[in-house]
Amino acid sequence: MSEATPRITAPYLDTFSHQTVRILGKVVQLRGEQATIDAGGQIAVLLNRDSHLTLNHAVEIVGKVQNDLSVKVLASTDFGTNIDFAAVEAVVDATHRYKEIFYGDDS
């Protein structure tokens, strides 16, 4: 089985330091090889060569949480502009409230 990539928002970053996570957020700033996304709070994202983010678009990031709570991108997917972020946050909260359903008993 492959490594689980828990869905998180900004408030969960410190819980998942040094782990690979999945974040869906809105791109609010692009600056060279860095970006800022809003996912229940602002998250600094360290881009890779394959990252092609668009300002004000939703993006799903699979990345590793760094010591400073920035996220180093491993993969990214543009989700466009028609995303219900309240629903996204509700899903994230549910996956953490009932993590045994989503990630097994050993999470």
C-alpha cells in the first residue's frame, strides 16, 4: 500500500511536520519559486519545476511539510475557480475527526 497523504488545512500544519500531505487551497500570491495559498489560513509553498500555478485558482498540492511549516511541492493540480472551500474544509475536518475510517487504525 502506498503512503497515505492526509488532507490538511493550515491549522493542521504543525501536526504533520516532516510528512507528506495533500492541501487544496486558493493561490493568493506567486513570487518566483514560491507561492502563498489560502487553505484555512495562509501557507507558504516552495514550488518545483513542474508547478504551474495560476493566481486566484484553486490548487491541490501534494507536498512535504518543512521545519518552518512551509510545504515543498511534490505535485500540484490546478482545480480552476469553481471550488466550494467551505466544503473542502468540512471534508478535511471529517477526515481528522474520523481518521480511522480514512487512514486506518495506525494513524
